[in-house]
Amino acid sequence: MNLAKLFGSKCRVKILEKFVIEQALQNNAQGFFIRELCRDIDEQINSVRRELLNLEELKLLRSKEENKKKFYFLNKHNPIYEALVEIFLKNYDVI
């Protein structure tokens, strides 16, 4: 299933998938900063920055600043957190 049509943006889907796979499944509590995400999902920094702001505004992500870097995390207290994780896990292709 093409989740970009559901979520409106390929970049947003890549970001959410990265967070779900890395944080929800592997319990990575470290979070991600913008440049790291850009490298990992192969997207432009402006696109990633815009989508991170959108996702934070939707309360799907939260952030904190540490050592002059802003780290982003999935918001596990969001009411749709479990459903979001389930959607990405059902659509995730390991290969």
C-alpha cells in the first residue's frame, strides 16, 4: 500500500516509518536530529524540517534540545500512537 497517498507526503511517510521502526520496535530512546534523518531517508533538509514541524504540530512527534541539536521522538502519549505503529508495521517490508 502506498502510504504517501494516505499521509500526503513521501517524506512524511519516510520520517514516520523511520521513527516507528527505530523507536517503537527497537526501543531507541535517543531520538533523531534533522541532519541524521536527511541522511537516513535520503531527503532534502528543507523537506525534512517542514515535515518534522508539521508532525510536531500534530503532536505525533515531540522534541528536545541537547548540545545545540534538536532531537525528535515519537510521542507515545498521543491517542493514535498505537494505531500509527500498527499501520506502519503492517505495511513494513523488511527487504
